[in-house]
Amino acid sequence: VIYTDGVTEAMSPTNEEFGEDRMMAITVQCAAKSSSEYLTQLVNAIQGHAQKDEQHDDITIVTLKVG
């Protein structure tokens, strides 16, 4: 997984960053899933974290699964 800092720095309405720990937990949890399923779960988690707060930075995520 390659991603821009906009992923981990996505802010909640209470100014809490999404963070590397959440990112890593979702990545580990989705290790057996397809890239599409992983991206869906990750983006949903980021949006849930940010809620209605506007996006302050770009969010780019590239995945590659070697099997």
C-alpha cells in the first residue's frame, strides 16, 4: 500500500487525525481481501472518521497484492 499523507492526516470534527494506527489496523484486517474490498473499507473508515468535516488534503491510495 502506498498512500499520501492525506489518508493518515484526515481530521475528525474534534481535530483528531485518522492516524497510522487506524490505517495499519485496517490494512492488516483486510490482508486476505481484494484491493477493491480493501479500498472500500479504508475509504469508508476515513469518511466515517471525518464525518461531515471537509477534506483538507488530497487522498491517494495505491494497492498492489502479490499472491
